[in-house]
Amino acid sequence: MCRTVRQHSERLITEGFTIVRQLVPAAQLLVIDRSMRAHAERVMTALGSRSIGIGSRDGYIEIVQRSPGRFDVPIFDERFFDPIWGAEGSAAASVPWMNLVHESLGPEARPSFSGVVFSKPGSPAQQWHIDSPHESAEHRPAHAINVLLALADIAIEAGPTQVASRTHHLTNHLRRPGLFECDDLLYQTSREMTPDTLFELVRARDGAAPAAVETTSPEALQAGDCLVFDDRLLHRGLGNESTAERWVAYFSYMRPREGTIIETHFEATRSLFSVQG
């Protein structure tokens, strides 16, 4: 039985993620797929043989290597989507997931950035991580959600994204100062914050077990399926053990917020297209 928009939104609140099957029509998916792959090819051509580190701090404005063999090519200009959804880009009412975005973040939610991630055959699994930190010691509703769109079928061996349900309630470094470092949640560090590690640290600090955390089994995705998750949820892309590249498009949205916005998604300052090269 298919979930309603409200039910998907409620699952986002409680579990931190939801999967919407066959959300994007085939004809629209084809246009998105072609556009994203062409953009990524242009960027990879510009990268050429230049070195690129791991993580947003050591990448380029146009491309980040999230983990070995896993490349993230962002799109910051909404005009990129004019041929697909018109002048409103990925905020247009005709975007298949906008009702869920508005239900989850409010009617004023806006796109923050989009892009495509592809992993090469043989690329290892990422470390567990979140995409942005909590903004208050008090647990608040999501400030950002991400829509991962499967551009083609993703079998288990191709390395779909794995999530740890309910961890968006536990990854708040402001609520438990000194328990864990924010960088260990956001970046590839020597201390990986796995769901089990996080659970045990919180239980030891609080003296009681937190709400159950479940490391979900990865789910194969069909072209047009969408994984939608809270930016603060522990997740990771699994290793690509197939013989083909694994491609997903992503669309990130944020609700309006007061004060300073902590930006950790893309922190590079050098450009592939700068005069210095």
C-alpha cells in the first residue's frame, strides 16, 4: 500500500528517512539523467589529471570526492533546471517531491543546491556521517532534507545508500558537549561514528538507553525511486561491487532560518575554471 504525503512526512520526523517508490515519470527521469550526466562529464573533463582530496574542504567548487572513487558534482544555478521544470527550477510545483518538501519543511522551503553523485566500480563504502549539524541543544524539526533520486536501477552490489533510523535524534553534539566531536560526524576522520558507537556513547552519558536505533538493511532502488532523509541522519553510500558506475541525482532543500547558517556541504574555495587552474 502506498503512503500518502503526510505519512511520508511523519516517517521523516520519526525515522529520519522515507523511500518513495517510482516517484519520477520515465520521460522526466530521462531528461534529468541526460542533463546530470552531461554536466558531470564536463566537470570531470575539466578536472582531468588534477589531484583532488577527500571531502569538501579538499575538493573544488565544482566537484568533491566524498570518499575514494565517489564523486559529487553540485549544481548551484537553478537555471540549469529551466528545460525540465521552467523558471522556478527545482522549486516548481510540478517537481514530483515538492509536496513532501513543503509538508516536511513548510511552504517557504527553498532549494539550497542540487547535483549528482556517482561511484566507480570498486569504490569502498563511505564512513557513516551526517550532512549538517544540529543548530540547537534542543531537538528541533528538520532544517534541511535531501532527495536522492535513482537515475538507473541500483542493485545491492552497486552500493545503495544505507541509513540508520532515528539517529537524527542522537547526532546533536550541542546537547551532549564533549561526548563526540562534530567533525567525527561530518567528515572522514580516524574515528568513525557508527550507529552502534553513537548509541553506546549516548547510553553511557545518559545512564539509560535512548530510543531504539536500527541500522537498516540497504534497499535496492529502481530508476525513479527516491530516498528522502533528514540532513542530520547518519547514513553512508555503500561500496560499489558491481561492474558499472552507480548514479544518483540529489536535490537539497532548507527552510528559512534565523542567524548564522553553518555550511558544511561544500567548503572548497578553489575552482577548476579559475585563471590559476
